[in-house]
Amino acid sequence: MPSSPPEPLPLLSPAERQVLALLARGHTTKSIASALDLSIHAVNERLREARRKTGAASSRELARRLAAQENWDKQIGVPGYGLPDAEPRAPGAVMVARRWSRSLVIVFVITAVSALAVAGMQIASAPPTAPAPTQAASPLASYQARFDAEARDSDWAAPSELRVWALFALVDGVQSIEVKCAAKLCRVDGAVPPDAMKRAKAGVQSDALRDRLAGAGLKIVAEDLRASPDQAGAGRVTVFLRRIG
């Protein structure tokens, strides 16, 4: 882990962060334009505007700075500096949040053990009853099982992962996006800062995102947005997409 955080970046728009992130992954302006269905001129305009805001000498230098910032944020486990939907927190606040989280875990364990003891006595004294019907698996668990069972179709999966990543990078409030595709299904995971859950939910459920995904031959079939239990850490979003057409 680096000894100190990278220099904070000025606020960049989601579109500017999107092309810089792809540039940091080794893509050229031509391949970025193809992945995002943009002209090369539009990609260069986004890079030029990002350089103007930050004073960076080159786009690749700025892309490396953004990647270093996001890696630092992921390592320390808090939303990053300079992102439009995140606020930096002091190290002391992070430590307090972590201690509070551990305290909550201890209280939860003690409460759960007590509840189980009471429930065990009640069950022992209760008359036998008919077995309850088995509940159907949740849609998310069902699609996860199907996803795990699929073999990877590399010819389709690799370009689909890039396109899906680019589309979800535009969703306000969703960060640290990871995309994995198999043969007919894709799974998207991302982090959501505590104050961005409503924006992230609205973006994931928006008609605009669904229309763009349909244009890429994909459809959302299951989604789950959940806040952090201690209300201090980042929440999570998981989305499953199905190949159409």
C-alpha cells in the first residue's frame, strides 16, 4: 500500500472519467470510440477537457493518475478523492467507523446467541408441526447458479464486458465496477457510497440504461442494491444481464 494518497484530482465528469479509465487499461482513442459508439473527435474532446481541468501534460499521464487514485481508494476501503459522488474522509473518521463496526458485530453475535437459545427452548416445548414448504430461491441466487454453470464464450464475453463496463461507468453513484460475462449471462458488481444509494438505484433502473444495454444486445434480469450494515462504508450493487437476440 502506498504511504500517502495520490494528489487529489479536480472534479471530472462521468464521461471524462470513463474515457480516462479505458485509456488507463491500454485502449487507444480509436478502440475507445468503437466501444462507446462515439466518434474519435468526441473522445479527444473529452480527453482535452479533462486535461484542461487538471492541468495534466498528457491524457495518458492523467489516466495513470486517475487509476492510481482509484487503486488507493480501493485499498483503504473508502470512497475516493475527486470523484463527483464521493467525499474524502479523514483517517481518524475511518478508524472510528471501523471500531464502531466491530462493536456492532460483537453486539449482534451476543444477541443472536441469546435469541437462538430462547428459540431452542421454544422449539423443544412446542408440539410437532407439519414441515414448512421450501421457499423458492431468490432471482439473484437463481441467476448466480446459472452463471456459475455456464462455460465462457470468449468471442462474445470479452467485448461484452468492455461495453457493459463502459455503460455502467456512466451510472451516477456506482464506482469500482467489475464485469464478468460467460456464455449468455453477465454479472456486474460495483460499490456505492452511503450518500449515493438513491442516485445509483435510479440510474440502474432507468430507461436510458436499459435502452443502451438493449442496443448492446443485453437485458437486465436481476438486480440488488444494498447499503452497508453500519451505514458508514460503501454499499454494493449487483446486476445480472442476459444476452438477447
